[in-house]
Amino acid sequence: MQIEPTILSTISLSVFFGILLQVVGEKLKTPAIIFLMPAGILLGPQFLNWIDASTLGCGFEVLISLELV
């Protein structure tokens, strides 16, 4: 059963995994982008389709900049 991503689920999952992977990167003393990129591919429309950037419109860039700070 495929779950369609909504704005709320996209934001929630993005923030959750963004913070989680930032903490993992900090604990392992590794740049978080090494974990964020594969997670984005895995959670995105190519594999699990849990996160769909097109549901955010122009808010996508804002969300990315907040998670990478």
C-alpha cells in the first residue's frame, strides 16, 4: 500500500530526519550531509515516496536551508 505524501507529513518527516541525522553526524564527528543525502534519496519519490518536495512548492528551499544550518 502506497501512502501519498502531504504537506504535513513532508515537513514532519523532513524535520525529524534532518535533526536526527544532524545529531548522528555530530556524534560520529562526520559532516551530516553524508547522512542527509542518502536519506533524502531513500525517503524521496524514487524509493519510499514518504517525502515529496513538490508538495511544498517554494517552501522547499526554506526547509532545506533550515536543516543544513
